[in-house]
Amino acid sequence: MKTVQDLVNAAKTRIREIDQAELAVLQARGTPLIDVREPADFAAGHIPGAVNIPRGVLEFEVDGHPALNCVRDPALSHRDLPVVLNCRSGARSALAAAALKDLGFDQPLSLAGGMIGWLAAGKPVEQ
């Protein structure tokens, strides 16, 4: 039987985590940053430039699932380009990055430390 941490650890072996400095470089190049936390958490404070696609609907927004009115999120429209995911601690974003890898994304990246690390570094937050 596996634990959630086992799943997160397995996901982290399949994806690449990036640090805050690399995130800044990627954002400057126009790489999408997707915050996979719940909408209330996102509204309370998020990394500038992030878009909110909750973890629970992420996969459905890749191809415009009928449950989401067949709308495809533009942040997920290019499977051959990098996309960065973040969450509270880096666990859900690692799982999300692994899921996107399974869906054919070439470079799904996870922000190491998530919002906890971002806030601890004194980085700016938008509301």
C-alpha cells in the first residue's frame, strides 16, 4: 500500500523541479505559471502572473472536457513548450506535472517549495 508521500516522491522522479530564480527567467520568456491550489487559496495570495487551474480540473482543461463546457485553457495549449506548476508546498504541483507529462507535455515543471518557499523568501504576492 502506498502513501500520498510515496506518490509525490514517485512523481518527483519523473518531472523536474525548478527554483525561484529559474521561474523568474521562464516567466520573463512568457512561460505560463499555473497555480493548482483551490480558488479561495489563490484569491488569498498568489505569485504574480500565475493563472489558477485547480488540481481537480487540470487534466480536463487540457483538451476542453465537456464537463468544463469544452473550454480549453490557453495556459495548457502548447504541449511542446514548458509550463510551470505551483501549489502550497510543491507536492500537488509535482503530481500535476506528472499528470501533464502523462498527457504528452514535454516540459511540465514544478516549483520546488511552492508558496511556502515563495513566502519564506519574501517574494511578492498578488491578491
